[in-house]
Amino acid sequence: MNRKHLFVPIVMAVALLITACAPLATPTPTPTMPPLKPQDLIPGQSGPKDIEAIEQAAQTIASEELGVSPDEVTVMAIEEVQWSDSSLGCPQPGYMYAQVITPGYKILVKVKGQEYAVHTDARGRGVVCLNKD
């Protein structure tokens, strides 16, 4: 075999060996932010245990959804919860929800003798959940 014909395969083999032996690029670590805590999510409030803010949010949500005055809504109990998604534990047919743990509250309210569950996120947005809890 002619020496000229061996040159190209030898050069390719050397190039392949050099490439294969080169260190892999180390990925640059991406800075991560610490997870948000519920107290970080309630603007203007001292924290998630600000009972007055939670009660006001529940009264506003219930009064708007049930068509009554906020004065007719009595808060009976407040429970801090971690909802499994952005539906706040009250998914509605035909809607899609972000699959993220959502900190919030389950608030039991009474309106005209009837008890309702108000589900909120930590920002005070929520819904009267008519599903059986």
C-alpha cells in the first residue's frame, strides 16, 4: 500500500483519540434561589399567621362568591395547608392547574347558618370550595 493512502486514516485516528481523551466540559452551576416561604408571598403582611389578613381574605372571597355582605361571613377555623397543586384542593372540571405545591389556608366560614370551606393560597387568592372535603 502506498504511504500517501495511509496518511488520511492515521490523521483521522489521531484526531479521534485526541477528541475522545479530552476532558468533558464541566457545566457551570446555575445559581438557585431558596424556595419561597409563605411569609414571602403575602405582600404588606407580617407573615402567614397574620390572622386578620387571612380572615379578611376569606370573608371577601366568600362574600363575593356567595353574594352576601362580608359582615355576614363568620370565620370559624383556619388551617394552614400545602395544596398539592394550584387548584387549591378544589379542582374544577375542564381546567388545568400547575402541578406545584401551593402553600395556603383552609378556612371554615359560616354564612346564614351554612358552613363553607374557603381555600386560599398564601397571597389571599382563593375560592369557596363546594367539593366535599
